[in-house]
Amino acid sequence: MFFRPASAALLLWVSGQVLALPGDRDQPISVSADQATFNEKTGTVFYTGHILIQQGTLKITADELVVTTDATKGTVISAVAKGNPASFEQQPRPDHGPAIAEAAQVTYQAVDGIITLDGNARLRQEGASFQGARISYSMDRGEIEAKGDKQNRVQLVFPPPAKASRLNKRLGEEKP
């Protein structure tokens, strides 16, 4: 078990890593699939087969997808993707690798900018990772919350500092 200061530092580091590129939320949302059914009255779209959602650097793949839109404006409110597993990928910053996630279900609240991974949820980026039954994070606030259950306890893994950045000093020596 981590001490609270170590956990807080890790959460701050990883949450900074999973922020989206600034323009992603301002890009149009594109959805492709093998089949789609749209209910004009409810604004609900059901997709099946080889689904790909894209918005800027955001990519979600799944087997099934339900998208809820604002029937009057035509904008996406939410998307619930299911798969074995469903996956999510997004480029946080130009100088960092993509954040990659997978779970049995990926829920994207487009209006709030919140992604929730349910069912054997995993999130990783550049050697750091979160794992648990459920992981939620806010793209705008950079906050991550991981929850476990009896089968999937929360696990946090982060890489050691780069060898070049470690000090190679002798005992009793002052820092340079």
C-alpha cells in the first residue's frame, strides 16, 4: 500500500499526462460502423460492428455503441461503447505518447468531458498505468479516480526515473 504523499504525487503526475490536446474538444465527432440505426424522435443512434469514434486525437473502438444526441441541436451528449474490450486512445500533449485505455465498457460524456472505463479497466501511458474495476477521469480538470472491487483492486504502476536523471553520488556527498 502506498503512503498518501506518494499516492497524491502519482495521481498528480498521471492526471497531468492524460489531458487531451487543447483543440480536441473543439473538433467534430466522427463515428463509423458496420451498421447504424437512428431514432430521430429520441436522438439516439445504435451502432454495431467495427466501431470507430474520432474527435481530434481521441479514438474509441468498440463492438456496440449507443450515442445520445441533443435532438434539436444534433450535438453528441454521450456515447457508451461496449467491446471485448472497448478501447480508448488520446494524445495528451504533442511531446508525450498517447494515453491508451481499455475496458468492457467505455462511456464518453462529451458535454462534461468525462471518460469512464468500467469492467477490468486499464489506463497506461509511457510506462505509467492505472488498473481497477472502474476508472473515471475528467479531460478538462485532469482528475483521475480509480475504484476496485473484490476481483480487481486498484493498482498503480509508475516507471522509475530515467537513468540519466538519477544522481550518481557517493554517501556523504552533497548534491551538486
